[in-house]
Amino acid sequence: MGSTYPSKDQSHFLTKKLLPWAIYSLLPLALFRFYYYPPLFEDKPSQNESIIMSTTAISSSQATVEKIEKIQCDYSNGEWVRDTSGTLYNGTSCGTIKDGQNCLNHGRPDAGYLYWRWSPARCKLPHFKPSTFLRLLRNKHLAFIGDSMARNQLESLLCLVSSASSPNLLYRSGEDNKFRKWNFPSHNVTISVYWSPFLVKGIEKSATGPNHNKLYVDLVDERWASELGQMDMVVFSVGHWFLHPAVYYEKDSILGCHYCPGFNHTEIGFFDVFRKAFRTTLKAVVDRNDGKDRWVMVTTFSPAHFEGEWDKAGACPKKEPYKEGEKVVEGMDADMRNIQLEEVDVAKNRIDTKLRLEAVDVTKLSLMRPDGHPGPYMYPFPFADGVPERVQNDCVHWCLPGPIDTWNEILLEVMKRWEGEANGGR
């Protein structure tokens, strides 16, 4: 009987002939597999991405509690991306917008500035939820303290929250309603604004008085500090008024001045004074804390975007945000921001109570939005009769709605984190 197995020569022939065809046949299958089911490679997490694990031994119960804390989100770095979802309010639905920031109602023809969203580099920034804000501040008082940027942020917040619940105006006083207070009766939330452009004691320049400001850098402004005990949460925001001519006092003596020709005072500029004013302010907040679980935030310096002369039609003409890397925080903007961040860190080292203090760094995200200012539309329909030779521009404050709404989205995220920490991470 003949063998049923191939001979050696036949085996060699089959191997030589069929093996290449088998390889060619399997190759498409392998490519198909890798395309639709790619292999999973686990990158070793970097130090900044790692989840911090801490284990605390509890001797009384012989138990071990593991606490997992995620690295805090850095909202200061990122980019502006297109977003078509729109805003929670507009120039007609919110009645608390200052006329000078109601850009669309004043005839601004482009609305593209409304459709951008801040995207942090390593995390997400959720949309503002009025219901969450009201819940966190139920039966509490939030005070914005500072200059017109504090007021700008306050009015943004009022509009965001008003999309869900209407406020009642309780109080207003001072020139241009610089001291005001509202209440949201649905949750008994009180929001107020205190005009204090230096945070420390100051006498502002006026048409009938001196043409320079007077600052007492070692004395806090009692117009707000005397009512600190009534506040559960505070947001400080100042900066631009320190650029104006001023004479500075410390311990009842003249310290120097900024841009004071005609005076026999030492010119010292404003950076050191800005630092002294912030240190005095935060020291007062820490020293006067009464054991209350008080939240304090410092909104960092918001850059202006003037191009050329302030009274020309195109003083801040850009229609889109800067791209990442196109503009960097530098010069005066960086110095003002860094002083605030440093002084917040100094004050944190002195806190031994329930007081929570943090800087909300909005300088870069604001710098990248030259398109978000009222410009000539700080006044209604400035070009209705043609382009005038001179027109006043606002390239400092922000349109409402506009980029400043992002400040309050970040504010709410910090509030949520603080609530979580106060509840033991639950």
C-alpha cells in the first residue's frame, strides 16, 4: 500500500508555494484588526496627572480611610474655541446690565464674539448653572468689592442667575449707584457691590477737588471692611485705578507719588503701592475673620486692548480672540497679576481659621479676548450719522453677555470644590 504522506520533495514544494499565499491572505486581516481594534497602550501618568492617594490611620477604630483628591483644575491656561450654544441671557432679557456694556442693544453689528468658549488645557469648564449657584449660596451674602471691573463681573453674575430666578433690588446709594444690594427670594441669596477702587482708604480725584487720588496704603477702606461680618463670600477686583496720578500716604506721612509733576514728592510708581494695598486688604480679612466659614476670592488683573488712540473709531477693532501663542501675558499686565497671586499666597500662610482664600486667575483668558469690549458701542448707535472724527471707546470693560461671563463660570467651579472639601469630599 502506498504512503498517504507527501514525499520530502512534495513537502518542500507545498511550503514554498503555499506559505507566501497564506501570508498575503493574513495581512489584510491583520490590518483590519489593528485599524478597528487598536492595541491599548497605557502611558505612565505624569506627576501632574497623577491622583494623589493618602491613607490615614484611625487608631481608635483600627480602620484605614483612603482619600482620593484630584489635582485642582488650572483654569488660567487654555484657548478660546468656537461654541454655538449661545448665552443664558441677552441685552433685553436681563434688566441689570449697565448701558455702557449693553453692546448689542447699542447697535454693535457683529455677534460673533458671543460664540466662543474658554477651554482649559487639562480639564473642562462646565456651563454656568444658576440652580447650583443659588443652592450653594442659600441664605448667604456675596459681596463684590473693588472698581468698575468688580461691578462688571457682578452684573454678569446677576444676569446669569436671573435666567432662573429674578432678584429684588434692596438698596442703592452713591454716584452711579456704586453701592447696591439685591436679593433672590427663591433661595434668600443676597448679592451686593461695594465701590472701593483701591480697597484701602482713598480719596478719589474729582472735578471740584484735586486732580490726583490720595491713597492711605496702611489703612483698609472701612466702607466695606466695617461690614465684613455680614458677608459670607467676598470677591475682590481692582487694578486700573492704580494707574492714575496719585499721592501715597503711610503712617500719616507722604510715601511718594505716581505721576505728580509740580509736587515735591518722590516718584515711586504704582507697583509697590498696589502690593501694599493688597497686603493691607488681605491682612484685614484674615485678622477680622470671626470664625465664620467665609469664602474670599481675588479676581486677577484684566488687561485693556486699546490699539492706537482711544478716541478713534477702531480703538479695539478685532473681531475674534487671539489664538494660543499669539499673545502672552507680559509687561504691566504680568506684574499686576503676579503681585496679586503672590499676596494671596502670603495671606494663605497666615490663615488658621475656616477662612478660604484663592486667586481666580483670569488675566490670560481675558488678554486673549480683544473682541469682547464695547469699543465705540459704549454709547447707542455711535455711527448712525456717519463716522465722527472722534468717538470715545471702552476697551477695558466687557460686553454683556460676553467673555466676562467665563469669570463667573470659574467662580462657580471654585465654589463647588470648596463645598466638596467642606463636606469631606462627599
